[in-house]
Amino acid sequence: MSNSNNKGFTLIELLVVIAIIGLLASIVLISLNTARAKARDARKQADFHSISLALQMFYDEEGRMPNNYNPGYGACEPQTYYDQSMQELVDAGFLAAIPKSPGGAGYCYYNYGAGNSIGAIIVTHLETYLASTEGLAGSCRPFGANWCSNINPNSQYCICNPY
């Protein structure tokens, strides 16, 4: 004989509640990760704006862009080549410190030299941006392949600083 005055939850009811809580927690974590990625992308774009301004001021003062210490290739984080190139901007007083990527793909710097319409280019990968051949507003697409290609869809963010 069962007692109808039992108070409490059945095992099935508890499992359903735990499953619902787990589902809600998963949704929150996914949203949080997306927000973090968007924040990293915003930081990268802000850093690139600062680097671009520093490059322009450096060029106005020195008549050249900072050296690319990895000739023929990009000077990318975490290589010391990137640090050496950016250190020139710090030493000139145009940046307070060497900008470092907040996560994911690092920053790359390449100097194509005087007389080139591209000039110096800085590149990174944005996590929340869908691959495209057009790029975000302000992102240059100077090449048919590799760095910020205008043929191959990619999620790179490039800033060109012509001489």
C-alpha cells in the first residue's frame, strides 16, 4: 500500500530538471564564448588603428616605414621580427608598447618598400568575421592571393599604409 502523503520529487523529475539546467548552462557558455571572441576582434581592430596611425606618423618623421626584419616574409607574432619592427614605433614615441594580439592569430607586419602602392601592411585574423573577398570596412585587399586576398575568401583584417 502506498502512502499518498509522501512529499518530494521523483527520480524522473530530478533528471528532467538537471537536463534543463545543463541545456541552459550550455547556451550561456556558447554566448559567453561568442562575446569573448567579439571582444578580441574589437581589440585587434583598435590595435590596428593605433598601429596604422603610428606608421603614418613614423613615415612623416622618418621618411620611411619601420624595417621588416624578416625580409621576403611577414614579421609575425610571436617572432622577434615583429617585436623589432614595432619597437621602432615605440622608440620613436608613437606607440606606448608593442601591441600584442589578445588571442587567436597574432599580428603580422610587412613592408613592401618605397614606391609601392601597398607600402606597409598589418594583418590579423578575426574570429567572428565570415570569410569574404571584400573584407570589413577599412580592410584593404591588395593581392590576388595570400595576404588578405581579394580572390580567396578569408577572414583576415588588413590595413595598408601606402608610402
